Amino acid sequence: MAEPPAGAGAGAGAGAAELPLRARLSFAAGHFLNDLCASLWFTYLLLYLHAVLGYGHRLAGALLLAGQVADGLCTPLLGYEADRSAGCGRYGRRKSWHLAGTTCVLVSFPFIFNPCLACKENTPQWAAFIYYLPFIVIFQFGWAATQISHLSLIPELVTSDHEKVELTAFRYAFTVMANITVYGLAWLLLNFQVDQPDRTEHLGIQDVPIFRNLSLIVVVLGAVFSLIFHLGTKEKPYPPGSLPQPEESTPLLQKEPMSPPRPLLIWKDWLLEPAFYQVAVLYMSTRLIVNLSQTYIAMYLTNSLLLPKKYIATIPLVMYISGFLSSFLMKPVNKWIGRNLTYFVGILVILAFASWVTLAGQMGAEIYGAAVLLGAGSATILVTSLSMTADLIGTNTHSGAFVYGAMSFTDKMANGLAVMAIQNLHPCPTELCCPACISFYHWVMVLVTGGIAIAAITSLCCIMVWPIRVRYHAVCLQGLSGAGTPYGGTESMEERIRSGTLN
């Protein structure tokens, strides 16, 4: 779908043709590879490096931090370049970057969940760090390129608020499906180790083939869905910085503009917008809750609740099934109570989970009920925060990749630093685990959900007081149009020239 003409109102897309279902599904499939890899990365990387390969807490945390820093630095730079580049011929600038990112992910990710090829038992851990680092950097570059180009397509494909929410919900539904696929495969591989008759209930070096096979299956599945995206999603060629060119018959001065002028924001203008920082803080808080709970849920299950290793697949599976079901409620709920209250409801569900974990020292079957709460709450706040980001961009789709890149930068850096801080606070620096692990991961789960939820509520209150809209740039345009004429006034340009009010 083409972009709305400059000066179209916020609901300009309401009268445009709705995006077909097939196009929506093919668009949502474009992030499936990223979602599969992210599920493995956040849920199992620390567990794999620490419990399976036997690396120390700090090395495992340092590798995850290195990946997050690489992703955080690449994301805004890629967003800036994606807005400036013209793409490969007529293929489209967003899809060109998506293809480049997908290729990087496919060639690098399998090496991350395989043992170091040249390492031996006496190989120092710093050598393993050097081995894994290039693969992680390439993977994170590709992941960022795919994510930013995919997110930037949302305001270009659809224009109305409810269509943006629906497309974001489709995207998140595929995210949940990807996580369900990963955890379902992990459960099958953990429960059917037919070649290991002496298998144990706890993770160890004998589980290396499980994670290797899981990463290979993920890459193959993701490649198929990426192909579906590139075949089924049509992007209009849009050279960077191109604006409608006046024709010979176009009048130089428009007598009565039908709608108020719209600010055309470039990346520098976003840095002066208060709403840009409001949404960034809210999105960062949301991602901290979602990603940190996903990262430490497996450690909480195995070290605090002392559950068998099959639970590292079944509990996340329950979380994402509940998230998948709740994602389909996003459009009607947003339409009924609005963005802010929908986000607030999701935060209340997250707080209910944190309270449950706090009060229940040990859990058995009731952990499934807590997982339902965490999954539903995470889905609600993530979909809503992405919709708020699309609201912020509005019709400024030419700089949309920079906005998404900046949001992702705050998310990645905050997540990496938070993980490294938690790993450095680990009470057992020289052992895989000790009795202090039981309470440590218990309170980690409480703080990364309930504690950060309080910060998210504070950010939400700021947005409710000062709603998301362009302010500074609109004031600048008002000044250019004349001090006595409010921005968006209906007085024609010709009348302002006649009265001498044009500066």
C-alpha cells in the first residue's frame, strides 16, 4: 500500500483499501526466523553455556552482553542507513535490508549453539570467548537488520490506527508461534533421547546434541518462512528523500489547503521530541520485563524450584500459548479502552505473576498457572508498546527505521547490562550452583517482573499526562507560519502573504 499523501490526517488510512489477509500473513512470517533465534538466544543461551558446556557465570554473561551491545550499536546505525538507502533496484529498501540480515543470521547462528570446534578440555575460557564472539556479532547484525526493516514496513503497509494494531498483533502471533515451535521441539528432543539409555533429569554435557539439533532445525524453518515473506510481501519502491515533484501545471501557491500541513521529521528532529523519549522509556521497560523473564525462567525452574529439565520446555511453552491467545484480543481491547488502559491491564497481570512468585516459595503444578499470567501479560504490553511506537511515527515513515532503531538500542543495551549485573551478583562464582542459588533466582524473577513493572507504570503515567504526539517540530512550523496563526490553521498561504505575516 502506498504512503498517504503529505498532509493526510491521522486516520487517513481509514478510507484506503484494507491489506489482504494473505499479505498480512506473509508480512508476519518475515520475522519468524528472528523470533525462533531470539527464543533460543534469550531462553537457553545462559543455560547452555553454563549448565551444558560448563562455562562460568561471568563468561556466559559477557557473551550475552557482547551480543546485546553489538545489536544495540548496529540497530540505530542500520535504521539510519535503511532510511537513506534506495534498496536493490526495484526490490524495495526495507526488503533489501531484510534479505541481507536474514543471510547473516542463517550463516552464523548454528555456530553459537555448537561447542567450540577447536577447543579441548584444557582450553582456557577466554579462548572460547574469542571463538564465539565473531559469530555472535554477525548474528546480531543480521538480527538487527531484519528486525528494523520488518518493523519499518508496518506504517508503510497500513495507515489507520486499528490496522497498525492488527498488523502488530499478527506479527506478535507469529512471534508466539515461533516460541511455541522452539519449546515444543525442545520438549520432544529432551524427552526422546533414544541414543542415551543413561539419561539424567538434569542438564549436562550429554545434552550438547539436543541444542545443536535444535539450532539447525530452527535455521531451516526460519529460512522457509523468510522465503514466504519475500514472495508474498509487496513493497513500493521508495527512493530515500524522495518527495512528490511539482508538475508544470502545479500551482506554486495553494489557495485553500484541504488539511493542515504536517511536519516532515528527519532523524535530528526526533531527538528534540519529548514523546520520542517517553515511548523509548516505555518500550525499554517492556522489553526488560519480556526478555529478562524469558532469560531467567529456565534458571528459576532448574535452580530455585529444582524441577526436572523437561520443565525448561513445558513452562515457556505454556507462557507463549497464553500469549498467543491473548494477542488476538489486542485489536478489540485497544478499540474499546484505548492504548494506555490496555497496557495498564497487561502490567497488572505481570504484577499478579510477581506477587504469586513472591508469596509461593516452592511451586509444583501451580507453576503452570503462574506461567499463564506471565505469558498473557507479556503479550499485552509488548503488542501495545509496539503500537505506541507506530503511533509516534505516524505519517513520518521515511524516518521510521531510525525511530525503531533508537527504541531497540535502548532495549538491547539495557538488557545486556542488566544480565551482566545479575551474573556478577551470582552467589556461587566458582560452582555451577550452590544452595544460595535457590533464593537468588527466586528474587531475580520477582525483580525482573514486578520491579520493572513499577517503572513501566511510571512511564505510562507520563504518557497519560502528556499524550504521544509531535510537539517541538509543530511549534517550529507554527513559528514559520506566523506567530498569530496556530499550527494547523485554515488561513491560506496567499492571505498570509497579502497581510505580510509570512516571516
